[in-house]
Amino acid sequence: MKFVAVGILLILLLVLLGLALLQALDRRADRAEWNRLEALQPDDPVPFSNEMVADLPEPARRFFAYTIQPGTPLLPVATIEMTGQFSLGSKAAPRYQPMEAHQILAAPEGFVWAMRTTAGLPLSGSDTGRWTRFRILGLVPVARLGGNSDHTRSAYGRYVAESMIWAPAALLPGPNVTWTLVDDDTARVTVRHGELSQSVDVTVDSEGKPTVVTFERWSNANPDKKHRLQPFGAIMSDFRNVSGYRLPFRVEAGNMFGTDDYFPFFVADVSEIRFPRGAP
């Protein structure tokens, strides 16, 4: 029996060491991806002018006039610090958990969202354009996804849409960024990157303040657990000035936006937005 107990302890120790190594490798990958995206920030950004958007549909011109002040350096890479609530359940039983997270957005190249819950059984990990990895108690994996076209397509939709919220400089018109009119207060941007393409609608008020962002997201967040296009949306409020940009510091977002099945599984209160300058 003594040898059996020792064997079990050795196995447990090896398992713990393996989980700790996996955690360290995941964190190193997070840092490497974060640094890669941060290095995409231009060293010598050009200043914004209204002439850059003069040919866009009127709601899009309103959007840029509100969110970017003339003369502001165009910095498409943004980092965001946030707290808030993240649902681990459904509309009927949301199981909201308090969370804190930090994120980098660098559309169309990628993003990193590193999150941890701050109550109950701790959940932590990261979501990126390449992987989704979450653990409980900091060690035990509960989700390890990515490396396939479904994940890539779903993640791409997310960070293009979030650029509309927090990094509007990434959506200025160009060879792979086009804008079209939807209605008097809504414009649609389509961003292409290699084989990926995502359209996102923004609705603005009379001043040009963006109030709602919606898009068709490739997602398996449905009862069938099958990837398909379905509505996703975000509501924005509490706009503040940040380095020449006017950006929301509160965002509520969720699947099936505009339907009876919608509920905001993500509720964020932003504490800081920064625009890191250039490559180190």
C-alpha cells in the first residue's frame, strides 16, 4: 500500500508539473502575440483630417467626425483595461461572474483578450485570433480551441467589430476597407484580410456618436452548437476623450442581437484606453 500511495503522489506531482508547464507556455504565447500586435502601430502616424472620409456615406462621415478629432495621430492599435461581468450561462440563468481583463486590438491582424473572474471558482485565460484557452484555478484547462477556419472566422468578426468601438483609426477607407450606406443613420464597413471578410454596421445619432454596432457573426453559440451566421450586437455609452478620440467606456454585447433570445453576456466598464506608440 505504501508503494501505491507513493505512486499516486508521483503521478499527481507529474500532472501538476505538466499543468504548470502548460500554463507557462500559454502565458508566453499571450505575451508574444501581444508584442507582435503592438509592434504593428505606426512609428510616424499621419494626422486625421475630414478630407480622408469626404467620399464616405454621410453616417460614416458623422461617425469619424465624432470619434476622431482633426489632427489626431491615426493609431489603429489600441489597448483596453476593463472590469465588468461575464456570463457563464444562458439568458434564463446568466450566472454572471465579475471579471477583469486587458486587451489589445490590431485589426485586421488580430487581438488578445486576457481575462480572469474575480469571485467564486476562478476562471482565467485568453481569447485571440488564433486560440481560446481558459483554465480554472489557474491550472486546469476547461477550454482549448482554435487552429481551424471556424475559430479564425469567428474571432475575425469579433475584433473587426470591436475596432468600431475602440479603435476607429483601423477602419478608415483603404484598399481593403470599404464603406456603404445602410440608412440615414447607419453605415456598413467591410474589412478584408486575405481570405477573411467581415461587414459591420454602426448606427450613429445626430452628432455622429455611435450607439449600436451590429454584424452577422460566424458562431456556434446556439442550441445546435453548429457554426453559422447569426446576429451579434453591442450597445455603447459613457463616451470620453482619449488622446484625440471619443470612445465608449461602457459596452454591453451579446449573441442574437435584435431577437427575443438576446442577452448581454459581456458587460464591460473600461478603466483605461491607450494607443501604444510604434515598435519597441
